[in-house]
Amino acid sequence: MTRTVAVDANPLTREAVTGTEVYARELAQRLPAAAPEIEWTFYAARPAASAAVDLTVLPAPRLWSQTRLPAELWRRRPDLFFAPSHVVPYLAPGRTLTVVHDLAFERFPEAYRPFYRWYLRRTTRWALRRCPVVIAVSESTRRDLVELYGADPRRVVVVHSAAAPPPFQLRVRRARLAELGVTRPFALHVGRVEPRKSQAAALAAVERVPGLTLVSAGPIADVRLADRLLASGRARVLGRVAAGDLELLYRTASALVFPSLYEGFGFPVLEAMLRGLPVVTVRSSSLPEVAGDAALYAEGPDDIDGLAAALRSAVEDPAVRKRLVAAGRRQAARFSWERTAAGVAEVIRGLLAR
């Protein structure tokens, strides 16, 4: 008998693409191949021309995941419902499974609006109650679920995320750097401009390396922090950039500097390693788990001396650069979206067999 799985594919239709949306997109297009014996249905509230899967569109003006989607699930009664972004409808029938990406809203609650923080707490606690098991994208997130929510460690399965390799057909124009106002050499930081991402620490380290500048690529969540970076004269704040521009920055930077206070997974680390870019980061949350021995570390964002020394080695020492590039590519090869899809499919098969 063919088993049926319904998937909340609504993240595939969002214009603002963060790690959660990337995860849902990459996973959705690989799950049918990872488990061809399962009949997959991907639901969304609106169409998406760029979606690589056939979406079943259920229009609804608001509260889609708590009203329109569960109504459809009750009508179709799939064998399992899967939410790649940890929101499990309160009225979903039958077995459910979700993915918890991080608990940043608990570690850094001041970075979230009160309602959104309340919503994330409530839906995460509900998922832990409702799902027989949940998937965590890293051991770090698994530890947070156990420590902060009292989750049973036996019910949290780690399936690592991944990062997409460089696109083969993307044409990169190096003259575009001048159009962006970027001059070489520069250290790259990728992520939202906000205190948790520690761009201020990245800049402080960059300022201790002669001739180096900091380029920040990511949406501006904290305008005052962005203004502080710009006022230094040693930083370029680009805001959200197009995929082609980000690819250009990865390919022309001297190093990725990523002293984030907290990451559920840390996509930029793997993205840099896949492109042969040396990585300087810190020993916090999931970052050592993802980067392994293929990065240079400071103890934390407050360790400016350590960050600066690591950055100087990564930028100026040819032997260190060569080692980091080779080790980075080996480390990044340990992660792939095919492995992620296979791991998620294995969890789903286990639940269907119960």
C-alpha cells in the first residue's frame, strides 16, 4: 500500500529568503527521489513560479497554516504531515513531524518582536508535545531543545542541513565590485545586520589588519548598527544582495569572518568553504560542529585579539590559506542536501512504520 505524506511547502513561495526558506526549497525538491515509494503532496497558500515541485495551492487570506491547511489535511487524511519549518497546525490530524532550526528567540529574545517571540515559543512547545519525534538541524539545536524545553533526547533526531554548491551557469562580472562600491582586499560577513551576528566584532578585528575592509551582505535589521559600521570608514554595508552579487563576493573576498553569537546551523560557513574561501569564526553554538577543523577560531565575539590574529593569518599567510582552502572543501563535502533529504526520509519511514 502506498503511504501518503503531506508537506507544508509554503516557505517555497516567500519572497524573503532566509535559511528556513532555503531548507524547505532544497528538501522539497529532493524528497520524492529520496523516498519514491511515498506519495508526496506539497501544499502552499499561493503559487510560486520558481518552485521546483508541483504545488497544490490552497488560497487563504490569513492564518493559512492554522485554518486552510488543517481543513485540507482532515479532508485528505495523509498518513503523515511534515512541516520543514516547525509550525505544526493545532488541528492537524494523525501523525506529524517537524524540523526545529534554532532557538535564537530563547537565547536572544530581545532580537524578536513580542508577538513573534510568543508565537515561536508556543508553536515550538506544541510541536514537541504533538510530534512523536522532531528533527533538529544540528547537535547544538538538539542540546537547546533538551536544556531549554526539557525535550526527551531520544525524541530529537539530528539531521544536518547543508549548503548548495556554486551554481555552474551563473555569470560573475568582477567589474560589478566597483559598482557595489567594494574594493579588494576585503573580509566578507554574510547575514542580517543585527547584534546577534556580531558585525561590530568583525569590524573591530578587520580594523587591526592593515589594508583590509569589511563587507557586510545581508538585510539590515538594526539601522543603528549599520550606521556604526559605515561611520568607521573601514566597512561597506550592502544590505540584501542578489544571488549573483553574493556569489561574486564569495569568490573575490579574502576570507569570511563570522563571529556570530548563535547559529542553529550557520549556512555562510559551508557556503564559503564550498567556494574555497578561508573561514574565521568563533566557538559558539553550532559553528564548531559545522566548521570542524577547517576554520580558524576565536573563543567568542568578545575575543577581538583572537579574531584579529586568526583573520591576519587567513589573509596574509599563504600556507595557512592553502590549508584552510583544502580542509574547507573536505569539510563541506561532508554535508549535502541529498544526505539531508535521505536522513529526513529515513525518519519519515520510521514514523510510517509505527
